[in-house]
Amino acid sequence: MKNENLGQYWQTYIAGLPDTTLSDESYEAHQFGDSSTLADELSSLILKGIKTATCSALWEWEAEGIQLPKIGTKTIVLDGNGNPNCIIETTEIMICSFNEVDAQFAYEEGENERSLESWQKEHWQYFSRVLPKIGKKPTPEMLLVCERFRVVYK
């Protein structure tokens, strides 16, 4: 991550806001996915307005020891090279098990065919890659942090 670029990007966003009381608001910054190729693909879907939701395993948040996002959380979405692509704002957070994710949420994730079946297959593969790094393996009952968001700056 290029912290200097992130700070400048954030300041440009803040400068364009009509309400200067937000100037001390904080932000997160991260890539979506577990590779630079996937980060590029997913950030592109966000920029096109196709991807308006995301999820991660609750175990990942616990392993990293960081707080869950809240409604209103701002995140700078990074491309595969760590450059800022846009800023999103969390509009909804829901904790549910993998097997409780519905077709609407799968569609809003905007990936592949946008079907629940495709979502389940691709996300199972994803969790099978990332969870062993923290000593876990996916289960249908594992809890997910499901987040809906909107783009507030690009």
C-alpha cells in the first residue's frame, strides 16, 4: 500500500464534500480478494456498479483482531497494485452462516454468473484457499460478515 497516495486520495475526497465536519473522519483501505488479479477484477466490478456487496469469514476478522465494519464505514478500495480505485461506504452489515446466504446477496456480490450456485462454488473455493492460513477450514455453518456498500467517490 502506498500510504502517501492513500492520504492524498482521501484528502481529495474530503475536499469535495460540502460538509467540512467530516474532515476528521477515518477510513480503511484494502484490496478485495486474495490476489492482485482478483483485486483488479473485483475493484473493476465495483467501479461499474455491478458489485455492491461483499463477504468474509468472521474467523478472518477474529484472526486479524480488527473490529467489524459498521454502517457508515468508509473504505478505499485498492487495485491489485495497491493504488486507490474508489471509496465505498458500508450501508448494511449482516452476520449469517455460509448456507444462509440468499440469491439476492449472491447477485449483489456481482461475480461470475451472479447466481447463488455460482456464488457458493466460487466462495467455497475462496474460503478453502484463505482459511487454512489461519488454521480453519470452511463449513456450511461458518459465520460470514456480509456487507452491502455504495460507491461515494471515484
